[in-house]
Amino acid sequence: MQDVNHALANLRQSTGISTLDFDADGNLSLVFDDEIPVNLARIDEGTIELWTELETFTGANDLSTLRGVLEANHLGEGTGSARIALAPGKDIFILCERVAVGPLTDEQFSERIIDFAQYAAFWRSPEGARTALASPSATTEPLPASSLTIRA
């Protein structure tokens, strides 16, 4: 794939939406199954950020929720190529993935979006929210600061 413009042309063709285009701020949204929004943000000529809000997640200030989210991110075990994050300056969790389009074929780019939408469907569901909260180590007691050793 050449660049973000090529990726957009690929999306137009694969979706059949000839008017599909970024807005003035470099954003566009697709909706899968009439309920899963996948937003695309143009980062630069070679990079797109995919993201969606995780409306079922609450507790941005809750330690066990934050721990569950961080564990889901570990090595992509629960998020694939994406990651769960907090929207800057807000108490809203998002699933997001930065995609460098250059190395991808047209088919691989479409597959990345579909994979992201599938993870988004899970994490936007009540089951996804319960999964983050049901982390087996979320109830583990933290080490007291006095027991930590720092080595140079």
C-alpha cells in the first residue's frame, strides 16, 4: 500500500461507499453491524489510528479495573494488535490501534480493520467489561514499598 490516500481508496472500493472521505480534521467513522463504530484518524501520510469508545467500561479511577485493563493489554493477549487506553483528559476507555499502512497489501489492510472491529465488538460488550474486571490477579495485594530493592 502506498500511503493513507491509497488506504482510503481501498476502503471506498471494499465498502462500496464512493463518498467515503476524511473530514477536515482527518477523521472518518465506519459502523459495523449497525452498532460498532470504528473511527479512523489520519496521523500522517503513512499512518492511521483506529479507535472506538468502550462504553461498557466504567471505573477509570478504580484500581482493579485499571489492573484488568493493563493485563488485557499484556502482549496483546486480550487485545490483539490493539490496546485499551484512557482517552486523554477524560474518564473514557477506548480500544485503539496505530496502523502503518505502507507495509500492508490492500487485503491485509482490510483484514486489520475487520480484526479491530471484532475485538471492538467483544470489548464493547458486557462480557468484555466483565472480563477486564474478573482479572484473577486484580485482588492481589501490592508489595509494600519497604520490600522493594532498587539495583543500578
